[in-house]
Amino acid sequence: MTLNSEQTTWAKRFKWISLIEGLSFLILLFIAMPLKYIYDSPLAVTYVGWAHGLLFMIYIYVVFPTASKLKWNFSRTLFALIASVLPFGPFIFHRNLKKSQKVDF
């Protein structure tokens, strides 16, 4: 699939937002949560959780216009939404999107 400049812009924007959101989720799960429950240091969850929550809302907000611009079907859009709540989900979705739509962004 060849993308025009507007579609490329949306694809790149979504890629970076999804990768940063996915990374924040992994940091929350594998660094901040152990710090809270193993080392009794809840401050990490406070800050990382706040940042992840903001990034999650941005991700959800960007999924729908991106789906519209890139002409995703319902199942791809649903997969993007489900990927946002699974560890490593955004990375898997990005790889799948790159492979299935032959998008190099």
C-alpha cells in the first residue's frame, strides 16, 4: 500500500505515540509496580502511572482518526484498541501493521 503524505504523517504520528505508550506501560508493570510492592516505594507508580495514563488517553484519541486516514477496517481498529491494554501489544500491532500493509514508516 502506497501512502500519500497525509497518510504517512498520520502513520508516523501513530507509530511514535503507540511505541511510547507501550514503553510507558512496560515501565509501569515491570519497574514501578515492583518498586511499590517489593520495596514499598509507591512514588514511582504515582509518576509513571500518571504519565502512562496521559499517554494512554492520547493513544486512544489518535486511534480513530488514524484508522480513518489509513482506511483500517473494524477488526484492525479493534486490534489497535485491544493492543493498548496488553503488555507488548502496541509493539506487536506495529509489527503486524508494518507487515500487512507494507507500510515503511
